[in-house]
Amino acid sequence: MNSDRPAQPLDVLRPRNVGAPIRRTEDPRLLTGRGEYSADRKPDRPLHLAFLRSSQAHARITRIDTAAALASPGVVEVLTAESIVKDFKPVIPFSRMTNYYATPILPLAAGKVRYVGEAVAAVIATSRYLAEDALELIEIDYEPLGAVSRPEFAVTEGAPLLHDAAGTNVLVAREFKKGDVASDSKAAAVRVGGRFEVTRKAPLAMEPRSYTVEYEKRRDAITLYTSSNIPGIVRDAISESLDLPGHRLRVVAPDVGGSFGSKGSLYPEEILICIAARRLRRSLKWTADRLEDISSSSQAFAEIVDAEMGFDANGIAISLQADVIGDVGAYSIYPWTCGLEPVQVVSFLPGPYKIASYRGAVRGVATCKPPTGPYRGVGRPISTFVTERLMDLGAKALGIDPLEIRRRNLVRPEEFPYRIASGIIWDRTGFVECLDAAAETAGYRELRSLQADARKQGRLFGIGIASYAELTGIGSRIAVAPGMPINTGSETAKITIDSTGAITAAFGVASHGQGLETTLAQIVADDLGARFEDVRVIQGDSDEVPMSTGSYASRSAVLGGGAAKHACRILSEKIKRVASHLLEANQDDIEVFGGKAIVLGTDRAVTFRQIAKAVYSDMKTLPVKAREELSATYTYDPINGTTAAATHIAAVEVDPATCFVRIVKYVVAEDCGRIINPLIVDGQVHGGVAQGIGAALFEELVYDDDGQLLSASLIDYVIPSAPEVPNMEVVHVESESGVEGGFRGMGEGGTIGAPAAIANAIADALSPLGIEVSLLPMTPERIFRLMEQAKLKSRGKSR
Amino acid sequence: MKPAKFDYVAPTTVDAAVEALVAANGEGKVLAGGQSLLPLLNFRMTRPGVLVDLNGIQGLSFIEPRGDRIAIGALTRHREIEQSPLIASKLPVMAAAMRHVAHLAIRNRGTIGGSLSHADPAAELPMLSLFYGAELSVQGPAGRRIVAAEDFFVDALTNCLEPEEIVVEIEFPMLAYDGWAFEEVARRFGDFALASIAVSVRRGSSTIDNVRIAVMGVADTPLRLKAVEGKFSGVSIDDRTPDRFSELVMSSVSANSDLHASSEYRQHLLGKLAARAMRTALTAKE
């Protein structure tokens, strides 16, 4: 369904911006160093913050002595939890979920520390150098309370409790159930399963977290420039925590150098820098260094999934059950809670498949690590990895081709809307179409025959498929995080033509690399009848719209775009009304395009500038009542939101000598609805797949049993670089969604499909050796060990 | 991540640099390309009292033939070595290895003197200096002395120099060989090696006259495998030669474990690379 206006006569002639491969208008400034990030702000004589971070995983703070630090050159103030206790209210990541304990969020650790890297004290000095010098002079005595590093240990009897008030290390527990999974499983012709794990990952945005707060003495007001993708949420939370009304607390996300979720939660440092600005009546700056970013920004994944899928003899999946342990780290995050990542795993485990009965149980377990939070794909990279591995295991057990078993289980076009076993409803999306398009583009049959040849030569060549579906652009009926009380279901667009005829479109969304300045301008240009280059998009500024949240959960094209379309419609009517006066024509005969209002079939036209002048600056031409402000605001709520889906196919070769995996082919067929800008869509897919390759082959945060981070630098935390990312082919199955504009969200999908497709390809490559893949990342070391074990096993058999 | 306070001097002669190090009384540190030193400073893992910047000293950057050797100035950047036609024709194993040295931006700044002095056990130039049997010319308060590469590397990130000494140039003998190979495996192109081997072979029609072998990534310093060299000179060549060589190399080292690779995996890699390298060296038509 497409709720766009029916085509009008001039639509066919008019150049369309939506759908055109327009180059990103933000790129010239970002690529030539003219962008302005939070750290680029230059407030008057700013002070600099540095944080002393815990060296202990779990310990009581018995003494902090800051006297020497305070006396150090250039130091203005040293803050600890005790010294700021009256300056704020703790922020509580509330949720209506039962079996959930909300850990309060404090700017500095109070009483005890719960992970290595947690901020304990803050030094404020005239330079970052002097601040870091002073950090070394702070003395802290810790009384160790016993590290809790592995989640399996955290749930054992007698494990030290991170939060005494919770009474358990299980911070959240949920179960989803449909049908009689036990008896369906029993009736299954084959059952496949195993223990699957995806280790902990760092989102690793290129720009580390960065905050600049500008203090305005005149009215005790502050402006926080934050590298956040949720500036609206940050504004509302700090407003409440510091008891500061919104008109004295402006939060701006200027240019932001990537987030991938790591800048999508409220951070203790964000609260602290605002507290410090008010206490000292000064502007302050802080930018995390890479070590701080890796060890204190929210982290990703870290789940262990015991899962079993039952199939009937025809390869139809009839039952699915899973027990998930999510290693959520030491605290809940605001606003998403610690349930966000692990609960999403069980919500999405049935995927795009029609599985009759389901039981998915999840526990989010506290450990001495930084909190997990949103990360591109949230939960679904893991749920897809598990479900797609189970599909392949089922196919193998039944002797069915992996492509065919998916075709038999995917929701078919005529079956939408379809409610999967976990309760999620998929709207009409090209599930089967993506599968077919990916198989055709990859040359699936030819790949299989290449594989047969390779195997004859003793080479380890494998093909992996992953199909998935995700909810995007979700409206008010579904909370982004379970039971969360804030409104994530709407976004506002405010479009104004000023007295010079210039068009400004303000949004609450907050691009941190998605190119929304370009895509939203494309939509506004088309729907307002303006020229693309005349539209300025403002976003990420809490002063521009009354309420907003930001960009996350693949929502901005759907919600921002939908709001833009509605606001344009209202403003376009105003333009036509004015133009009908100026052109002395019937409103219905007026068409607006190219920045002009034109009487259809004539050469009579007025420009936006002439219209603006008549409305604002001219007291004679228009009757008073016709001088309506050329502005329209619309808050759009898609209510349910929409589905996006894709199939990824990877072909890999494993080198038995080095145990390295080489990706020889990569194809993505995706349905993101109506495409606003194909260059941006392709870029999002490429970037997402690159991060998925990271999850599949490279990236891993390693904490030892004492809770110390062993991979805290970019030498040890290995991300894919250009040579490790293959060329990929991206095919678009463009089926319009039911929401305004027909868009679907698509910023995360690449990361959801890639780990599963690559895992399946590796398992397929190694299947002659009897090796299965159940843990990611599949590093060369792990492949080496699996191959060694397989050798031992086959030796044992031949004996 | 800001360095602790230090003084900075930028002498224009080696003599002045040595004087500055003497004056620093053991608290001095030499800055060349800075590709390893600056991160260590920023992490405050090293806290010199004085940073002695060599970059203003003229005449320390050169690549020139000197009899049967090639001399390279300590401030010569990796990129210059990588692109030098002289290196390509006279020290081909080094030329092959240079493209594995980190990334272009780092090769543009990093220097050979700095890389040798830093003594990373998984860096290419220290290994090559062992492979070629290079001699380092070192200047200190008492003047210049020559240190053989095999005496230079003491431990991981530790060389044999006194705190006042500076590497000024390195001489690499041109080896005689009939075939050679350089093999390296790193997690990503440009990363520190998980394992690497350099091999050159002099051979008759059916025997190996002598072989030269250096490896890295498998111990606290790069290693020249002289015992294997001894065992492999005079052996006759057949189809099994690369595999026998591989077994000998593997059994002659005991690799370390770290976050990226267990000792078993490193050993396995080294064995595979050794076989591959010997195969290449034996088939090369020179």
C-alpha cells in the first residue's frame, strides 16, 4: 500500500529526487575537515575533564583522597560521588517488565565499583594534560568483592552479587511461549540443536564519545554538544536529573562520527559534565580517548544460546526452543534497559519463518563489564545466527538443499501480515523474493558446482545463506525496548519558508552518518515542490522541535520521512492558497514544483521568494487573513511500523594451512521498501556487512576471569579493514511498505545477515571434516583448534 | 591519553644528540619516526624526562652500496626502503618484506633505526637484520661501535644499547643465493606477524649447499635458526625436502601464546610457512 498522493499530470515531467542517486550533501564538509563535531566547539576559556576509572572489577571504595590532585597545577575541581550527591537525581532505566531490576545510573561510582573502566572521580583542569597529571595523584583504597566475569558463573549459587538490592545477578528474565513446543519437538522427524555463542563486541565508532558543555551565565543555562544519536532523550533525562527546564538546557548533536549504537544511550559522563558546568559556572570539554571508548562505551552481543529446532520429514520447522543467557554487564542503560539486547534475541528467534510452536527464555545476567547496549542489529545478529545455523543443520539432517529448506519455511507473499511464534507481526515484505533474488544473483547452482570441483581438489569451499526479517520504523504500539516508558513512536518535522523564500526543515532525528540531511531534503523537495538544493535540513537540536528522541532502531527514514511528507502536504496547501491570490487562479489549477507555483497549462508562475515576500513583507497584496505563516509542523506516528528483510549469500574458502577465511563472493538481496537514495542504501548495506564480517571473523572483547579487559587497544581488538571486506553485490527488492512514503528502515540489516551467512559458509566449507560452527567470531585460532580436534577424532575412528 | 610532562630537544648533529642523552642521565628517549614511541608516551607506559628528536639531523637518511654491502641510514623511512631500486635488486628479501610493514601512513614516518631500536619481536626489520647478518653502527659518548644484529636484540622490546647510544646506520651484506622466499601471516594485512619466515638457499643440481633462515612472531625476539641451517647444508633435494625442512623449523622453536594465537597455532603456521618458503626458494629461477 502506498499512501502517496495519486500522480498528478506534472508528476511525469517533474524530476524526482526520491529514488535518485544524489550524492550526500554532507560529504564535502565532512571529507574536507569542515565538519563540526562536539570536540570542535570552541567555548570561551573552557575547562577540561578527565576521569579516573576503576582498575578493579568489583570492589568497595573505602577511601578516596583527592587533596594532592586538587593542589596539582591547573586543577580547578575534583569531583567524586560524595561531592556531587546534591547536584542531581539518579536516572532510573525504568521498565514495566516483570522480573526486572533497574540499576540506577550515577555520574560517578558511589560506594563500590562494578567494572574496570567505571568512572570514579573527575578532575577538572585548565587543560586535559594537567587534568590527566592530576588523575595520577588521586588515591583510592579498594576492598575487593570478587570479580564476576563469566555469566555462567554469575548465576551460580554463592557468586558475589553486583547489586545487593536486586538480590540476584539476574537483572531481567523473560519467557515467550506459543503452542506445545515439547510435544511438537517430540513429534519432529529430526531435531537439531546446540549451544551457540556470540562473544562481546565493541561498537567502535570512529569518533569516540565527546561532550562540550557551554555555560550561559546570563540565565544559568547550558547547551550540551554531545556526540549522541539520542539528543532528545538526553535532554529530557538530564532535565529531570538536574531539575533544569528545557529552555535552559539545550542539547545538540552536531556532526557525529558514527555511533552504531554506542552513542545511543545516556552516559554518566554526559550527566557529570552538565553538573560540573552548573557548579563551576564554566564551559567544559571532554572527549573519550580510544581506551576509554573501548572500555566504557556500551558494548554489544555477548550471548549464549542453547537452542533446538524440530522439523517434520518434509523439512518444515515445527518447533523451536531456546534458553538464552545475556551477559549484560554491570548496569542497565538508559533508556533501553539491560533487556534490550538479550530480550530481542528471543523476540526475533523465529525470524522470517512459520514455526508453529516456540519457547524462548532469556536471562540478562550482571557481570563486571561495561553495560551492553544497542549495537547495529540489536539481538537480531545473534537470533539470525542461531536460527540460520539451525536451518542448515536441519537441511543437512534431512538431505535438503539449504536454499530449498528456507523456501519451504519462509512466510509466503499471500500469508502477510503474519504473526510469528514470538508474537511479532511481519507486514507484507519480500521474504521469498529476497531469497530468490539472492540465489539468482549469486549464481547459487554454479556456486554449488564450483564447490563440488573444489572438494575434488581437497579445497575447503563453502556457501552460506542467511535470511532474516526485522522491525523498523516502529510506532507507538511497540516499545523499542521492552516495557520502556518513553515515547519512541513518533517524530516531528517542522518546515518553514522564511521571508527570503528559504526553506528550512527541522527534525528531531539525529543523523550520525546515515546521510539524513540528504535523504530528508530529497523527500521535502519532492513533496513541497522545491528544488533539492534550496532545502536546508536541521536535526539533532532540542531547540528546534518541542520533543524528539533521535535516530536509532532504523527509524529515521520512516518516521522523519513520514513526518516530512505530512508537513509538506500542509505547507503545500498554504503555498497554493497564497499563489491562487497572487496568480488569480483557482487553487486546484495550481501546481507547485521547482520552487515555483504555476497555473497548470500556462506560463503564469510565482516563486517561493515572491510568495514569501507577499506573505511576510508586503502589507498590500494579500488580504490580512491570507497572510498565513508559511510553516507547518507535523508529528508522525506510524503506529506499528514496518518490516524489512533480506537474504545474504556468502561463499568462502578456508585455507587449511593458515586457517584463514577468505570471502570469495558476497551477495545481499534486500527489501527496504521504496528507496530514497540508492547510493545511501548501498552504502548502508556495505557498512553493515563490513561490521557483520567483524562479528563473524575478527572482533572480540576479551575479559579475563578477574574482569580485566585484555583487548583494550586497536592492536588487540581487531576490526576488518578495507582488504578484509570483499566486493559485494547488492540487489534491491523494492516492495513499498504500508507506512507513509512506502519506506522501510534499512540501516542495520547488513550487520544482521552477515554473521549468519558467513558462519554457515564456514560450516559448509568445513563439513567434509565434520566440523560445525557454533561460536563467533571464527578466528583463525578457533578454526585451527576445530581442525585439530577433527583430526584427532578421525584418527580415533580409523583406529 | 596525554603524555606525562617531558622536555624536548631537537639537536642537529648526532654528537649533540648523544650529549643530550648524557645530560638526561638515563631519562632520555630518542624520537625518530614516532610510530611506536608516541602511543607509548600517550598511554604513559613510557615517561622519559627528555625527548631527543633526531629528525633535524641531516645525513642520517640514505641507502647506498658499500662494497659487498648496502648501508642504510638510521633515519631512512620504511617507504624509501620499500621503493628503493637498489634494495629491490640487492636485498630482495628485504624488498619483499617491506610491504608487510604496517600501513602506508606508518611507513611514511617510521624509520629503520627506530624499528630496530624498538625491537618488536613481530616486526619485519629486526628479523631481516638477523637474516642478513646486519651490523649496526652505534654512536655513544665514547664514539662509534659496531654491534652485530645477533647481539642487538635482548628480549621483547629490549635492545642491548646503553641509554646514551643511538643507532646511526646499518650495513646489510648482500647474500649469495639461488633462491629465496619471504612468508608472513598476520591477522590483517599490515598487522604484526603471527608468524613469518625468510629463507635463502644456495644449491647444486641435487643438493642444498647452504641455507639461511630467520623467523619471527614465535619468540621474544626474532630468531636466526643457525642449528637448522647447519642440519640442512649438504642435504639432497627431493619432493620431501620442504616438509622435512618444515618439521625441522617447527621443532627448533617453541612459540609464545597471546591473545591472537596459541603457541600450537603459531607453531603450525610457522611450519606451513617454512614448507611454502622452501618450496619457493627451491623452484626460483635466479
